Amino acid sequence: MRTVLLAAIAAVATGGAWWLWGQSDAARPAEEGQALVAVTMPATLSPEAKAGQQAFAANCASCHGTDAEGRAGIAPPLIHKIYEPSHHGDMAFVLAARNGVRAHHWPFGNMAPVPGLTDPELAGIIRFVREVQVANGIR
């Protein structure tokens, strides 16, 4: 019984620490729609990322912001360490776009699928996000 109680306390403490870590990471603007993080754009983008930037603008920016900076009360920033490749690999982006995703890191609610994205557009979007992440120290 004591082991179960200690495990429960450790789980609550870990969850609380994780939540606090996310809160201290970036100040959340009070006004809905404001950028959640400051994003530095790379000096240049690969041709695939440039095409992906256009597809991102058409399909993702209304929620995630023009530079994937997120929007208060709407959608999370994709330029954030939570979305680094070792935590959310490229397939996570594919599955989110194709199937939607249940909210699990942020308080924005569930993401609906993005209809009509072609495989090349989705690959370009991922390349765009990854290149911007690298420009912001996320690898």
C-alpha cells in the first residue's frame, strides 16, 4: 500500500512539474489570437520548405499563426520544444493532419483533420516547420 501511495505522489508531482515547466516556458498573451511565441525565420528556406510555407499559409496559419507561432486561445505554437523531432516525429504531423488529434499538451481542445492536403503539400509543411524549428534552436 505504501508503494502505491508513493507512486501516486510521484506521479502527481511529476505531472505538476511538467505543467509548471510548460507555463514558465512562454508567457501566454491574454488576448485571443495573439502570437504565443516569438519566431525567428531562417535566412533561407529550401525549395520544399518554401512550397510548404505556402501550403502552411493556406491550411494551417489561420490556427497556428503565419510562422507557426501559435495563437492564444486557438492553437499551439509548432515552434516549441514539445514538437521537436525526438518528441513529435514527422508522422505525428501526418497523423494530426489526416486524422485530427486529441488535445494532450495544450488547453486548446482537439484538432480536426485538415481535408484536401496532398502528400507533397503535407511533406512540404513538415519541412517548413522543421526548418523554422532549427532556426529557433529546436532540433
